[in-house]
Amino acid sequence: MAQKKAQSNPKKTAEAKGASTSAKKTAEPVKAVPAKSEPVTKTEPAAKAEPAKKAEPAAKAEPAKKAEPAAKAEPAKKTEPAAKAEPAKKTEPAAKAEPAKKAEPAAKAEPAKKAEPAAKAEPAEKAEPAVEAEPAKKTKTAAKKPAAKKAKPAAKKAETEAQKPVAEEAKPAEPVAEVAAPVAEQPAAPVAEPAPAQPQYDTPRRSVAFIGSECHPFVKTGGLGDVMYALPRELVNQNCDVRVILPRYACIPQKYQDKMVYRGEFYMDLGETGRSYYVGIMEYICDGVVYDFIDNQEFFTDGNPYVSLVDDIPKYCFFSKAALAALNYMNWIPDVIHCHDWQAALVPVYLRTLFKDSPVGRAKTVLTIHNLRFQGIYNIPTIRYWSGLPAEVFNMGALQQAWRDANMLKGGLAYADRITTVSNTYAWEIQTPEYGEQLEDHLRYHSYKLRGIVNGIDYGMWNPATDPALAVNYDITNVLERKPQNKLALQKELGLVEDEGKLVVGLISRLTNQKGLDLVNAIVPQIMDGNTQVVVLGTGDKEYEDTFRYYENAYKGMFSACIQYDEARAHRIYAGADVLLVPSRFEPCGLTQLNAMHYGTLPIVRETGGLKDTVQPYNVFNGEGNGFTFDRYDAGLLLDAINRAKTEYFTSRYHWDEVVQRDMAKDVSWANSARQYKDLYLELTPW
């Protein structure tokens, strides 16, 4: 659909000359952004629920704006109804007649429109964009519950109080509290008090634009997709207004494509091509987060997000520039732009050069490194041709690398206001030659703006108490009884010997050298002792796939090689295994060990990156720790860690069970990580 619109607008083709041209068209499309229209539709039902026969006189006096301070003064007790103070105040005259049925026509009149500005003013003082949707939901429930409590004591004074609002408009605090009582004449069943809408926000509001190449559930190839999904949702809960900007790949499932709403289009020049390229904006809203998809079939028609550098360099040069141009076009200017990996690394460079004088140029930038190994390196002429960046950015302090090449990630690191990695240890490691991937000197130079924040996991997706993929659900109170049932179900599913007394070792990973699989291959014959079973799930290098298939054939009933990607089976392995191997050569953060601990499965990890930050070695003398670790990258040390785990499992089961419960009690959710990101945003934007 978006492509057809591109062809039917030749007039726009002549007008568009890049991101600055697109910024001039912001006036009209801004009104099309749905996030501001949604609170209106959610305010109208509230008006219908309350009698509002003489709403118009009250609306003209505009008491609603003064009523909101009263609502915020006592949010927990009697002022929750004031969250809908606008409709409540307008209904006061209607108390004389008390006909609830006649209030509905009045609610459809102008009071609902007048209520919109006040409703938008309440959620935040500094951010007006798309976040109104969530507070509107909270207000809706909040207005119904407290009103029911006040209905009985206020019924006797309904007639006398109804005459006060017009005379006391100068003092809105008292009338709002008194009028809320007659509003809820109809009986309402007592409901548990809802969580307060605003008091949980103990820090100022900020607007954040996430720009990245993948996001669950639309498209995901690794941990980046999980972060782009879970972190924005948690930031919304911490009083941030968040938009996620993604390419509209053809591989995005059709069920999501069908729900996208067209929000506008423009044309943009790109690099030295001499052409204007179509940029469409398709929008999808879920859980308070607005997802904007950059549409261009010329760049995003491939079945996979990543094809080859030859194809990916033009694609992500276009995407980085189009994302900034789209923010200008929508007139949604964030406080912070948070970019991820090399695919979005040119965003800070564009922002400080071609976009510095546009509205979006005032935003601060954060660039997160999820895996330093992938950097977007290609020859300088090609990247200059597609990006159109000025010559001064292609120097050794920014994009230039090895004299003839340009490194997109390196340029982003130079121009970003802050750099983050996904663990504290990895932030230190990448400044050394062993882990720096030729950027260690560059990172040491910019170390003053570098910090590590460990990832979390989404408890909505990873929760053994509610996980539909498991044979038996469990939590910390019954894990010792029910986890063995999941082990038996997993053994049956994979054709292993069904015996809950055996130690089941899980391995869920991409089958590559980075994940330490050469160490695993070297010790498999030594750990297959008749009391140990091994389950492998993943795809990758052919040598590892073939080796694990060989072991499955050699140790029938004791070794299972699932050479595939199966999300549901991964959940069952976390629940059914006793330990999980993560012997990585390097690991920026790692999510598998966090998932394992939350499912009561003890991790065996190498002390590197996020593995070192999240897993503390078990101490046999005092019982402390939550897993088994080894330091140097050595097969013998991995074997020793597995044998230590076996010893505890078979000889000290009581202590083992203590560690299982300790791991399940550990908070590995996104709440703490999101709080650290929010603090970083506030540090960048002290206004």
C-alpha cells in the first residue's frame, strides 16, 4: 500500500531533498500520530459513565485545568476521581435531576473535546508525545472505584451540592471532591485498589526514541531483538515516552503487517546517488510503546534482515538517515535517541552533521554495543557514496580505519554522547587487545562516556509459573517437587532414558566458536558416565552440527542433538535440565544463564563478560554462590566445573536444592536495568 502511495505522489518527489526537506512537512502529519488521539477515545467512555446534563456551562468556565492540581495533591485517597476531574466537574449541575441515562447525549457533545487538553497535561509535565495512552487507561479504572466508595455518604447532599460548582469555580479543589460522590450513584462491586497511576514515577519524564535493526516479535535473530522488545516496555513503566523505529522488512509476520497504520510519507535524498527515495511510515502500538516502521521496498524486501555487507551497507545508511528524517516529519522530537549496534551507528554521526540544524538535532544520543565483533566495515568510497556524510567524518578519529576502510560502529562511538555495553565486565574487556576487536584504543579514548548495564529478561515471556510450553508449571514454592516432572517429560520428548535421578546437562546456543563449543566437543566422552545426559539445541557451523549428531548416535538414550531453532523446546529444556552450559570464549551479556536461573537450572559458565557479572561461583564451605564457573578458556577447566556440579548434585542434594531456590529468588528482570538506563537519560538531559 505504501509503495502505491509513493508512485501516486510525483509532486512530493520534486519537493524532497533530504532530511531537512522532510522536516519542513511536519505541520500536517503531526496531527496524524495516533498516540494523541487515543486518550480522547478513552476519555469519552468515562464521560458517559457519569451524569453530565449541564456540562457545557462548566466547560466554558474551564475549571478542568484547575482541578488537576487537586488530583495530584492526594493521589492515593480521595483524589483518584480527580484524574477525570474534567468530566466530574462538568456533571455537577446534573445532580438536580440525577438521570444517568440523559447524561449520555451530553457526553458526546463538547465536554469530551474540552477534556482532552487537561487529560494530556496530567501524565507528564515535560513530555507531550505519545504516552497519553497509558495514563488514560489508569484513569479510567481509577475514576470508577473511588467514586463507588463515596456514593452512599454523599447521596443525601446531592441536591444542595449540585448548586455550588458555578459559584465556587474559583476554588476547584473542594467542588471536585464533593461532586465526585453523586457521580457514582450506581452501585459498583468493591474492587482491590489499583496501583496509583503517577506516584510510582519518582523521576522526571523523558521521551526516548529507540533505533535498531530488529525487535521481537516482529523480527529477531539474537539478543538484540529481546532487548529492543523488553527495555522500551519497562521504560514506559518508569515514566518514559518511548517510540521504537524499525525497518519494515518483508519477513515481518503478516498478522503484524495487517495491524500497521499508515502515518505518512515523504521523499529523501541519499548520499551521492542523485535520487530521491520514498520513505513511508507505518505505525503499530502495543503496551504503551509506539512502533514506527520505515517502509521502502527497494531496501527491505529481503527475507532476512541481514544478507551481506554489500547489501546491508546501503540498507542501513538509508535506514539511519530515514529514521531521523521521520522524527522531524512527525514532529516528535525525543530527549534521547538510543541506537543499537552498527546498523544504527550512523545515527549519531548524521545527527551532529546533516541534521544538526533541524529540530531533531537537539536530542542526545546513546549507542549500545551488543556485540563488538560486528562493526559494519567497508571501503570509504562505498560508505561515503551511500551515506553522503561530509569528508571530515572520514578521519582516524571517527569513521576511518586501517587508512582505506570506514567503520560505521567506530564513527557512532566517536559521535555518541554516551556509550553502553550490556555488562560491566564487558565494558572493561573491550578496552583490551584480547576483546577489543581492533577498537580497544578507540574505546579507551572514549572510556569517559562508556559504562556497562547488564540486561534483564522479560518475566512475561520467561516465567515457569505461567509458561504454556512446560509440562508442569512451578514456582519457588514447589520447584523441588515439580521440576523433576518436567525432566521426565523432556526425557520422553527427546527419546532419552526416563530417570529423574540422572543429571541432565543442557546447551542452548548458536553453534559457533564464540560459544565455546570446541571445549564442549573435547570433553563429551569424559562426561558421559552413565549418570549424565546431554541435550543440545541450536544451529550454526556445520562442523559442530555434525559432531553433535555423531554423539547422539554414539550415546543413544543419553545424548540428544536438536539441530534446529525451537523456542518452545528451549523453554522445556530450561525447565527440565539440571544445569546449563555457557562456556563462551567471550559473552557481552548472555541471556541463557539468566533464563536458566529463573527456571531453577544452575549455570556452568566461563568467567567472562556478563557471565561473570551474573553468576557467582558456588562455595562448598559456606554454601554461597549461584552456579559453577571457570576462568581460563580451557577444556580441562570446563570439565572440572562440570565434575564439581556433579559432586554437589549426587552427594549434597540438600545444598543443591538451596541454590536452586536462591537462583529462582534472584531478581533478573528488566526493572533494575531499565532504572539504570533512565538514570543515564536524566544525566544527559538535566533540564
